[in-house]
Amino acid sequence: MNRILIAEDEARIASFLEKGLRSNGFVTTTVRNGRAALDEARHGDHDLLVLDIGLPEMDGFTVLHRLREAKSTIPVLILTARDSVDDKVAGLAGGADDYLAKPFAFDELLARVRLRLRGDRVAEATVLEVGGMSLDLRTRRARVDGREIDLSAREFALAEAFCRHPDQVLSREQLLSQVWGFDFDPGSNVVEVYIRYLRRKLGAQRIETVRGMGYRLVVDPS
């Protein structure tokens, strides 16, 4: 089981990352400042570091520089509100393995984390297939019972979230965090709206409402 170190001083974002990664089978450790991040990354047993740049006590660029100076090979995914080209270049040139700007969708972060952890293992499947429905993650094409279905980017992301957890109940909050990211309005009805869109395109019987709990992708909708 992969262990992820999260260096993030904003409590809301840190909590969002912890819950999302744990729900996908990762073990997480969270630190709130740069000095703790450097110490934990150098001496802890972690497989990847999600590193915010704007950390107190020691910024993320300094943490990254000192890790690479100490010959640490831990993969580093920079996560920051700084999205200028200069900042991206500085992060990647300084030894980061990837760079993701805030706000972000959790599914994109999850895909990047999995990519950096893949190493020499067998590549993750690029086509998800559940009950006559398939999603090609490379071409972003969807098919249902052999027919190609046109899905918007958000509809595809929602369908992907269901296909990665077939026959499991996903709460409204889980879907919001996985598809819309941490920067969402908890009072919005956007999940319900997009569930209706998917039902129209994929078939109403494929997505079941579990009253008081959330929604479930039905594996055998026949």
C-alpha cells in the first residue's frame, strides 16, 4: 500500500486531500510547514510527496532543493496557487516530478499521483469497462452497448468516478470532491444535475439512487 506525504498548511485543502487519497487506498501523513515536510520526507517511509509551495517556516521550493541536494529520490508533485510559467519552470527545474495548479479536480490529481507511483509496474488500464459500458481514458471516448456516446468533460469525469467504484455507493460529497475538486459550493445541486445528464445518455437504469446515502453504478443493469 502506497504512502503519501502531504505538505499543505491550508486545513481545508489538506483534509480534502487526505479523505480523497485514503478513499482510493493510500495511506497519508500530513504536515503543515516546510521544516516538518523536509524532515518527514527525508526520514519517513513515503512513496510520494504532495508539496505546497507557500508553506510557513520553509517554502516548498527550498524543501524541494534540499531534498534533491540530499540525493532524495522521492517523487514530488507540486501543488500550488502559483501557476505562472516561471513558477512551473522553477519547480520542474528544481527536481519536481509534476506540477498542478490550484484549484484542481481531484481526479486529475489522482491520475498524476498514480502515474508517478507506477514505476516499472504494469501500466494501469486505460479502458474502464463495467456492465456494457466502456470509457477510454486516453481518447476520452465512451461507449454503451457498442454505441459511442458523446460526453462532456465533466460528464466523462463523473462517469469515470463511478466506473472506478462499480456497485459502490458514492455520496454526493465524494462526487463533488472527486469531480469538481476542493473549490466547490457544498450547497450546489450540480451533482444532481449531472446525474440526470448521465442517465439520459447512459441509460436511467445504470445509475441508482440510494436514498439518504448517494448514488451507485449498477454493474448489471439488465
